[in-house]
Amino acid sequence: MAAAAVILLAAGAQAQNTSFRPGQIWSDDKGVHINAHGGGILYYRNVYYWFGEHKTEGPGGNNANVGVHVYSSKDLYNWKDCGIALAVSDDPASDITKGCILERPKVIYNARTKKFVMWFHLEPKNGGYDGAMIGIAQADKVTGPYTYIRCTRSNPQTWPVNVLPLHKEPVTGRNARERSNLNWNEHPDSVNTLGRDFQKGQHSRDMTLFVDDDGKAYHICSSESNSVIHISELTDDYLDFTGKYVRAFIGDRMEAPALFKKDGLYYFMGSECTGWAPNRARSAVAPSIWGPWTQIGNPCVDRDSETTYHSQSTFFIQVAGKKNTFIYMGDRWTPDNAIDGRYIWLPVEFTPDGRFILHWYDEWSL
Ligand code: GAL
């Protein structure tokens, strides 16, 4: 650590931060609170890039008035503002017109095409959360500019690996009507949410991307009126679905999916569905990304565990050069003044019985 500090100073860099302080103001290299909410990290050529939602002040600040912001860092503590990676459009006819909802952007690098690919949750302007779509953008340079390609529902006209005969029955009457949310006592299969959305494509709201060791990428989203998680394989260029997907946690109603892999096992974290208000997190483990997934409870163990320490998951950072070192990345939303939202990053710890847990620390370092 001392050697690293000397090197940084020799290079003339201003390394102000040497720790994480969850929930505090996190200033970038210009002294401005980092504006990258619902974010994700891409590690590329020894640099971490943090992409997230650029929020604005006051009412309406949760809508996409600017776009996706990107920052870079070599140590995860000190972040340089690299500007807007994907800008919303001034054209009212664009899918990503100013004022749309653009959430949880995630960027992955495709070694075959040498392109940076961004997927995000997209809700067309003035449609509330009924669109439940994905937006896809691509760039030649990691910090952008990203070019918007298209939006889509997930896996239109395709059945998942674990489809049941009941899903292929005609969906009629009340069940044929698309609904944002199910009633608390409704099971998604009792109203056949999967069959309901078969033609148009499945809902995709809160989402993340995960790239496995073999370079295969997956899209993980909250689907079927937020009642089921869908895990889908992406094509080799990362720009589409292959059509192979699975329903997981059927009827368990989770949002905010985030994944990491350790020693060949896949770990999942999600939240309950209470909008911007924090709630109790859930976690799960599986021997394959396709499952079977075993739920292993709320990973938070200290005071305020029932609100995930006032946060909601968005991503797990794999720390480069440190074996089995992962950081939980969560958002503390402030919907009344969205730009003030805080970042809750905590170290992932493991228990002897195979769970991962998150302790609260006011301040910590790697
Ligand atoms: C949360 C979700 C956020 C945002 C919010 C809107 O549950 O995780 O990304 O969509 O709802 O109320």
C-alpha cells in the first residue's frame, strides 16, 4: 500500500481517498458528488469504469434528463469524471428522448467484436413503468460516445427452458390484460404471466448483465410483473438473446438483481419490490447459472439489516488481482432529490456454511 501511494504521488496524481465511506458524499476529481446511480463496473485494461444513471435535482430528477454517466478509477477509491457515455436525445421521436426512464445501465466488453455493449432498463417517456423494456447501445471506446441501437422486450415469441404445458394454453379474459403488478396473493402461473407476454416479449425491468469465465454473457431481469427472475443467454456479439432462458425464483417477487461467481458457484442478490423505499434483501446460490438456485436468506447481518442498510443492490465488483474479493454495490435512493442519492459499497464476506454476508462499516478499505 505504501509503495502504491508513493507511485501515485510520483506520477503527480491526487489520491485523496484511501477508503470507502458508505452513505457519505463521494466526490469525483472535480469535487462533485458522483452521479452514477443504479450503476455497474467494467474493468478494462487495468482501469475500472463506473457507469450509472445521471440524476438531476428536484422533482423529475429520476427521469433520464441527461443520460448515462461514466467515471474511471485505478483504485476504486478515487474517480475521474469521464462525462456522459450515452446521452438522451432531443428528438421527441427517439426511444431515449429526454425525460424517458433509463435505469441500471450495465456495460460489458466484447472481445470478439472489440465493442463495448451497454444494456439498460428503458421505459418510453410518459408511459410509467408499463414498457418494461431493454435498451441496447454500443461504442468503440469504453467511455463512449455510445450509439443507441434499439429497444426490446426480452425473448419475444420464445419459451423458456422450464416452460410448463399450462403456459401454452390460450390466455383469455382478465389474465390476458397486461398488468404492472400482480395482486399480493396471485401466483404468476395462476394468471399465466409468461403466456400473457409471449407475443410481445417478456417484461424486463430491473436488470443486470453477467459475463462468465468462458466469455458467455447473460441478462438477468425482474420479469412477469416483477414476480419472476428471468436469466437469458446473449448472442456472441452481446447484442441479442439466443433464445435460451430460464425462469428462476418463480413467484418470489424480486428486483435489483446482482450476481457474482466464486469458486465455480454463482451467487445472486435481489431485493423485495417496494420502489425507492429500501427493504430486506434476499440471496441465493447455484452450481450453474441455469440453477437450481437455493435461497440463502438476507445477507445483511447488522443493525438496519431489514433495509439492506438503507440500500438496494445494483452490482458486485470483482476486485482485480485479489482472489475472491468482491464488493457489494448498492444505492441509497433519495427520490425527492434524486441527484443526492448515496452509494453503499460493502465488502462481501463468506460464512463456513456457504453463504455470503454483508456487515456494515462506516469506513473501510480493501
Ligand atoms: C425500484 C427499482 C429502481 C426503480 C424504482 C422506481 O424498485 O429498483 O431501479 O425502478 O423502483 O420506483
